Amino acid sequence: MQALQLTKYGSSDHVAFAELPRPRPGPGELLVQVHAVGLNPIDNLIPRGDFKPIIKLRLPATLGSDLAGVVVEVGSAVTRFQAGDAVYASIFDTPHGSLAEFAVASEQAAALKPANLDFVQAASIPMVGLTAWQAMHERMQLQPGQKVFIPAGSGGIGTFAIQLAKHLGARVGTTTSTANVALVRGLGADEVIDYTQQPFEQVLRDYDAVLGTLRGDGLEKAMRIVKPGSRVVSLIGPPDLAFARARGMHVVLKLVFGLLSRKIIGLARRRGASYAFHFVRPDGGQLAQIAALVEAGSIRPVIDQVFPFLEAKQALACLAQGSARGKVVVRMTVP
């Protein structure tokens, strides 16, 4: 089978297609014929080496985290799936990658594909869906009537998170460019700031939660809009000591992450808020709940571009530009 592999950290020159044997599933695993792969920003950050201290890959490694496809083989201990099932999954932070004709997924990471979506649409959901679900349910404990700030509302995570927050009964503030104001309003955003016209921190006030999605000083600026008791959850860092402890990291990395997060934690405390770094984890049970929301029409996928598998490197380059409206997806050629 063909797979897109990373052979060495550094530039995109070290990402290339390779011919590999078809993998075999372990006792608790599924072998999935991949029909589509949703791309995420971290799929570009990993090859650069940005996550080497956190994610331990054995190179060469197949890239990609999200997938939708059909189960072709199940391990001996699998009880919830059978060959022929249409599934979707995130296999992020596992030894496996999804940018391949066949991929292995843990039974616990997979869920039946939403019945009203095709494979391309389904593949766009797992990481952004799980990230938003875990951040809002577990970290923020977002309640009806609360206000949550989700910057970059037209991006992959933003388009999903806005819809989930509205389903939970929250009011949503977001930022976007002029061209995407109508899109984010259509997804349910209540306060929309056109960042080309005015700084959000001069307009928004008294927010109960912030979802940190942008690198740079955006997170520090977001501290100006929160009220006492608010929760700030960042997806882009800085990683904190609690994260390092949860990952069982070496004492040196615990010290480093503690120092890196000291400034932002201090800013949060001065506002009476809390700060946490969130690293998404695969969870098929949560994907099943997300599928129910999609099937009920509460959430819809937003897709910017679809690339054929042999243009997967171009798809990653497109995503790296940072201007996608929703998700970038790779479609496999399936007989």
C-alpha cells in the first residue's frame, strides 16, 4: 500500500510517499481501508519537529491523524465493530498514521460514521470535534448562558467549536476576516469582530471562557476580556506543568514547561481566571456522541478544499497557509 511518510524532522523535503506492506490489526484494533483523511495544523507541526519532546515517533512514520473509511479486518478482542462497518476515528498520538491506503485504529478510538455524512465530510471531524468537546465539556465545563471566546472562527477548529458551544447554550464571540463574517454568523456566533477593522480586546468584555487557538500574543490579549472565575483553555500552548505530569515527562521537561507557562498563568491569576493547556486524546465514545449531534443537524462540517491522495503534500501546504475556511481533506482513491 502507499503511505505518506516522514523520514526525518525538518522541512517538507523529508515527507514522501512510500510503498509499505498492509498493516495487521492487533487484538483490540481495526484495520480500516481509508476513504478520506482530515488534515489538522499539527500535521504540519510534527514534521518540523515542534512536538518532538511530546510525541515520540519512530521514523519513518506515516503522517495524518483523522480518517474515515470501512473496516476490512478486526482483531480477536474487538466486540463493537465488524468488517464492512463505515467508521471514523482520530488516531492522533498513537504509533499509526492515517495518510495511507489502510490504517490501524484502536477499537476505543473509533465510532460509526455519521449516517448523513459522506466519507470526506466525516473525515473532517475527529480531531476538531474531540478537541472542542473535551475543552468545553471537561476543561471549561461550559454552561448555558455563559460567554465563550473562540478566535479564528472560520478555521477548522473554530467552525466546529462555535456550533458545539451554541448547542451547549453558550453565547459565542469570535474573530475573523471581513470575507468570513457571514460564515461565522451563520454558524451561530453572537459577537463577531472583524480583526482587519478593530482589536477584539477593545470590544469584548466579561467572558466566562476562552479557547486559545492562535499562536502569538492573542492569548495574552484574551486575558483582558475575561472576568473572575473564567477558564482559559489553550490548544497551542504554552504547555503547563500539569500537562507534563500527566504525560509522565522527565523532570527537566516538567521544569521547562513550568517556566514556559509561568507568565500566562500569572496573567490569568491576576484576572481571577484559571489557565490550562489541552492536548486532545482519541475517544470513540465521544465521537459517537458527536455523530449523534451531526445526525440531528446540530452541527455540520465545513470544508474548504478536497485534494486527491497523490496531492497530499500540496494539501498540507495549503493548510499551512492558514487561510482555509473550515477543513482541508484528502480523498483516497478507493476501488
